[in-house]
Amino acid sequence: MNFSHYHLIVYVPLSHADAVRKALANAGAGMIGNYDNCSFSMKGAGRFRPLKGSNPTIGKQGKIEEVPEERIEVVVTSHQLKGVVEAVKKVHPYEEPAIHVLPMILEP
């Protein structure tokens, strides 16, 4: 099944949330009707443990880290998706950013 729109979710340290939101909008994400720069954010705590071979921006290999993060959600079209993900990766500080892409079924 092909989808025309996707729900993109990215988790980012609070220090880089505005830069990620800007990159998302500049790449075309967050368009809803006659509105742009549409997003939803929620603050929380991200947890991870960098493993051997990693190059963590925050924390040390082998040690569990907890970081104040923001969950940012936007709508993105299928033809913009690749560029949007690339734009996020350019400004995201993490070596392996958590980015989730979910297909959307639009309301008829």
C-alpha cells in the first residue's frame, strides 16, 4: 500500500530542539492545509547506553545515560520524506538519532 503522508517523530536533546524544528520546516515538513511550521512537542527523558564502537555526543561507552529530550512530531508528504530525514540528520547532535516514520491514513 502506498501512502501520501507520513507522521515523523524525532527525539532530540532540548538544546537542539529549535534547530531540528527549523530543519524540518525548511525541508517542507509540517504543512497542514494553509499552514506551515506545524509541529507538536513534548518533553521527556531519553535513556541510552553507548556500546563499544560508538562515538556518543553525550555520555560514555558502557554507562547508561539519561538526557532531557523533546519529542517533535510533524506531518510529511511521501515525496518530501527522504529530504526531511536527511535535513534532520544534518542538524541532530546524536550519532544515531531516533527517528520514527509512520504511515498516515488521511481523513476522507
